[in-house]
Amino acid sequence: MYRIILILGLLVVLYFLIRRAVRALKGPGEPDGLLPDKDHMVQDPVCLVFVPREVAITQDIGGQKYYFCSQSCAHKFQEKLAG
């Protein structure tokens, strides 16, 4: 009985060690999910609404990419940075 519990415990530890090793090989910047990038949700920095990345308005400002829910939010964000 104790042997079965010990073997199950070792299998659980082995599973977590393998999972950690695979994540380390992937690198810190790569997502863990199985969904493609287009299905990821991004947050609008102005109105704080989450929108799918594929339909978000994208603007590069100061070398950084920002995602907006609408053109008006993008315009408000640029005005806020300018003033």
C-alpha cells in the first residue's frame, strides 16, 4: 500500500519537474496557452475595456505598441500624452 502511494507521489513530482523544464525551454516571452495570438484579449489603456487583439485599433507610440477599442480612444490617448 505504501509503495503505491510513494510511486504516485514520485509521479506527481516528476510531472511538475518536466512541466517546469518545458516552460524554461520555451522562454519567458512565449505564451503558455494553446490559443493563437489573434484570440488573445488586450486592454484599452483609456477606457480599460478588453477587446480581441485581431479587432483592436493598433498604434505604435514611442516605440511601444498600444491597442485601443476605438479610434476615439486612440485619439484621446495621444492627446493625453501630448498635453
